[in-house]
Amino acid sequence: MKTFPDFTWEWIIANCEMFRRWDQDALSRDPSSERHKSYLATIEATLAIIPKLREHPQLKNIVPMKSLMSLRWFPAENREISLYCDGIAYNITVTTIKGLDSEINEEKIVSFDEVANEIYAYISKLRDD
């Protein structure tokens, strides 16, 4: 299981809050910006799911990498689990990384209450340590 010590739950929250301020500011200047409305919905959904992930007994210590608007776990060499929250649904994608390319192995939309258990189930299934 590859982890990234520079990423902490607190850092992820602070980073999301920074992006939220930027998008709120952009929307105050241009209230019709669909792009910033979409970004804001994603940020809000990500901030909402973080406490659920931290409450999970096993996930609280497996901090993901935050990459733009998604959370990413690397349970094994060349394997990735990503969580993208678009404000409507929570999308989990499992991929195999092949050099500069990646192959999607599975995609799943889960409910808010299922996210933590589903992420941990994939980590448990794919883990190589």
C-alpha cells in the first residue's frame, strides 16, 4: 500500500476549503459560471465525505492522495482506486496503471453512506502488503 506522508486529512480539508473560497469568489464575480458552480459542488461533496472516510476504523489511517478534485489510494503496484464526488454521485474507479496509460477495471457509483465501506473493500481486495 503506497501512502503519501505529506497528505493528511487536515491538509486535504484545508486544500478543499482554499478551492471553495476561490470558486465562491469567482462566482461572486460571475454568478452564471457553470464551471465554478460545478467545481463548488465537487468541493462541497468532497468535504462532506471526508468525515465518513475518517470515521471508518481502517480508513482513518489510510489517508488518500488528493489530486485536483479526486481522492486517490494506491493499494498495490500499478493499481489505483479513485473517488470523485461530482455533487450528485460518488464515483469509484479502479484502474491498472500501465506506464503513461491506465486501464479502467471497474467503475461504480455508490451512495454517500456506502463510500467508506466500498473504498475499504477495494483496498482490502487489491492490497499487496
